[in-house]
Amino acid sequence: MSRTDRVYVGTLAGIAAGILIVGYSLRPVQPTTDEPILAPSQTELSRLAQITQRRSIDDMTDYFATVADDVESSVIALPSLERTGLIWESGIVLTARTERIFPLATTVSTSTGDLGVASVVSGPQIPIATVRVSEIEDFVSPGRRPANTVEAGSWVVAVWRRDRTVRFVPAYSLDAAVTECDNRMVEVLRSNIPWTRDMVGGGVFDLDSRLIAVILPCNNDFAAVTAQSIDTMLRHGRSVEGHILGRYGIRFESLTEDEQQYFERVGGVIIREVWTGHLADQAGLLPGDLLLAINAEPIGTTEQLSPLANPEVFASLDVAVYRGEEILTFFLPTAQSITNRESSEASTVSWKPSPGGYLVDDIFGDRIAGQFGIRSGDRLIRINGEFPETLDQVFEAFESEDGSPIQVEIDNSGRRWSVLLK
């Protein structure tokens, strides 16, 4: 190799070595695995948890809203009542009865405007009422689910309308229990949230949009009464007895054997209940009256009461009754117009005086009064057809030495009924 070639090769080698040295010095520094990686702070962890939780809540809220959307066509606004109703079956809207006398007509809200409708089933003995509507395409009856199949801790959704707008709230179901609701045993769905007045008439649905219960007034509060109990009440309301009680506020029964002996009659029909403010009360009929005839047709059994259940046939009825020693006739329209002493050992009940009667202060456990449904808070109105003027007269009747039976009239929040105590 010539001297010139050796110089050229050496120069190239020097240049290459310089490039390597410069490149090495400028290379990016790689972190060593020995250096610790900083953990996220507690603040960052809390923020991440909140973000995750918020996303989960948003997802659940969207899901509950979907349930409310699914049942929207079943949850109906009743504008004139400022209440919610539910499509119970084709052509029938069910709602809560919060007033003493449910109106004969009301309105339902539809996509084309408010529609006037007539009541079908209502009455003081049940906390529900139904109205009949024409079959509207927008209205759909929901599927139903027995409350006893809903597991404790399951999500349910209460849906109702306020100002015609659908509202909803999720809840945990606790259990289904039987309880007394305004003198009626019903099954209710209990949850972790209270049912409120705004929700009355609305429904409680599972996450498959099936109706479980209806929110109704109950014992000065509100309860989610199951669909099965609603069906039982409706059957009662649709019976002849239910129609008569709902329209007139009166209930008839056949005389018991004890009452036949007391009144010295064979067979017969007695007015068992009269509800304050209803047509029978306005006409002057009283619990304990014995029914003799309707429109001059003798009545001997409850099966003969069909004229009362068919008000379209008559504009009014003449009702003849036996009261005490008299036969009285009352004009009964078929439709509403627009218009402290301690009791002795022998006593059954202890009483407190109260305007319009004597307030039941105490019931002794197994005493006979309790067996006939008289309870603390009821009022004694009449004994053997007479208004007792003093407490002494009350106790004389209950402490009779010969043990003679007495007929008493009792009032409980406007429900007045007659019972024979032996």
C-alpha cells in the first residue's frame, strides 16, 4: 500500500471514530431500573374513585330513566284531580281515591288534549277508583309481577306524573308484608325510601318494566299496595255490594240469628253501614234500619237489591225501612247532585265524651266489643236506637244485670255501622 493510501484510510478511520464519540455523548439517557417509581397521591386516588363512581351513577341513572321511558304510556296524568293514574286494563284507568267522595267524572291527559271520562268503580270502602276511557293507542297496560317474587335488595323504580311530566325515583325493595290499611288487610311492598303524596296513583316497577305495586293513601300515610291486593279490591268494588256502597255509601246485610231474635223477625235485611256525606246519609237512612221495600217492592234478601245497583233504570228510589216502632220512607236519589271514667270489671268498653258521641278510650283485650271490631278511637253514637245523653246511660247499658243484647251504632272516620252486642 502506498503512503498516500495509508493516509486516506487513517483519515476515514479518524472521522468515523469522531462520529461515534459524538453520537455516544448525545444519546438519550435511559432510566435505570433501580430508581423508584412514584405512587399516585391520595388526592389523585380519591379523584379517580369519584370519577369511576360518578360514571357508575350516571350509568344507573340512565338505566332507571330507560325504565321510566318504557312505562310512560302506562302512567297517565289526571289533570282535574292533580293525580296520577295507571292503565290497569284495556279501557280502564286506575287511580288513588284521596277524597271522601270520588267525583262522577274527571279528565285524563292524552297526546291530543284532555279527555272527559266517567268513574266506574269507586267507594269509601276502598282507597282506589277506576275511570273508563276509550281505547287510545298511546295507552298501554303494563305487565305485572307478584311482589313476593321480588328479592330483598332488588332495584325498583317508582314512576308517576307531576304537572303532566313523568317523574321517577329508584329504590331498594325490602320485602312484601301484609298490613292493615284503613280497616282493610293488604299486601304492601316496603322499600328504603318513603312514598310521598306526589307519587299517589303512580306505580312501582321492576327493571323489566313490570308493575309490582300502586302507591295509595294508607292510615294517614302512603303505601305501595301490591297488584294482587288491588285486584282483590277491584273485585269487591265491581260486585253488587261494591256498586251500592260506592254510589250511595250504604251497605246491607242479612239479619244474623241473634238479630232476628232481637228484632223478632224471620229473615230480613239490615242497613249495616252508612257513610257520612254520601247519598244514603243525606237521605236520612241510618245504620240499624231494617229494609222493608224499594219502590214499593218488598225486600227480604240481599239478592233483591239489584235496583240499587242499576241507577240508570231509576232517577230516584223510595226506600221504606222499619226503625224502632215506625215504618219510614226515604227519597234516595241515584246520582250525586252538583251540589274519663274508669270502667268497672263488668264493662266492655271505657269511654270519653266527645262531640257527636262518646270516644272509645280503651278496649279490653278479649272483651266482646273488640271481637265486633270496635276499637280505640271509634265513637259510640247510639244505643238501641237512642242517643245516650250522659256517660251514666252508656255504662248502664253495658253493665245490664240481665245481660240483654244491645244494638250500638259506631262511627269510625265517617263510617257508621250497627252491631248487636250480647
